[in-house]
Amino acid sequence: KPLILSLDPETLAAKQRLSTLKGHRAPVLCLELSPRGQLISGSRDRDARVWDLSKVLDGSNLLSTTLSGHDAAVTCVACDGHLAATGSDDCTVRLWNPRSGQCVRVLSDHDGPVTKVKLQGKELLSSSFDGRLRNFDTLSGRCTKILAGHKNVGLNTWVRMKMCAWR
């Protein structure tokens, strides 16, 4: 069960348990903190969940939205506050409204499980075990660029690059 802890900034030792996040029915595989204070978690239960961390101290229910629709485990998540992205073992990337939980687009261009998603402006970068990195326009859903030829583009072999490298 994911915990929210207060950490000592010098030692990173846990000082206080603030909250326990409950809701997923299987192990959590990935987490992302948005600039708007939302925590997005992805799980083997095929769902992603949006948690409102502003409610930690007042004891309210932190679960804001459940993002349901994938046919396999959610392996990666990204969120910029306005848009959330999830990647899955079902070989798709889904774009979501993180407030309403509505799926706004399904991107099914990958031929293997999706291992990483990154949102930057109106672009989404994704990697997959198909050996390809893909750049998508989030408004149209169109794949604008593909880098092929990578082997084992997995969670631990993610190529760190800024979007400017695609231009």
C-alpha cells in the first residue's frame, strides 16, 4: 500500500506517516507527481488513479479519479496537471482528463508493451519493447516521429533525451 511520508530534507529519513493510499487491487508499478499536486499511480489491476495530495493534512479522501480502460497492467504514467498519459502492457498509450477521468485519446501505434511516457507541452514521447521511441502530437493523436532500432527499450534502458533532440 503506497504511503505518504514526511521526509527529513537532510537525511531523507521518514519523520512522520501522513497518509496511506488505498484503492488499487494489485501491486502499484509506477508513480508520477504532477505540478498541480496530483499523484498518479499505475497498477497491475489495469487502472491508474489520481490522488489529490492537497487533502493529505485535512484527512479527506485523497482518491480523486480512477482512469480505467486498459486491457493489461498500467506500466507507466505521466501528468502535467492538464493531461495525464498512461502506458500499458496492452501496447497502448491513453490520454486522459485527470480531473474527470475521461479518456480523450487511445494511441495504439506500438507493437509491444509500453515502458515509458513523457508529456512535454503538446507532445508525448513514448517507448516500448517494440524497440521504438515515438513522438505524438497530443491534440491530433498523430505520431509525428519514430526512432527505431533500439533493443530492449525497457524501464531501465530509457533513453534520456529532451524533446529538442527530436527537432
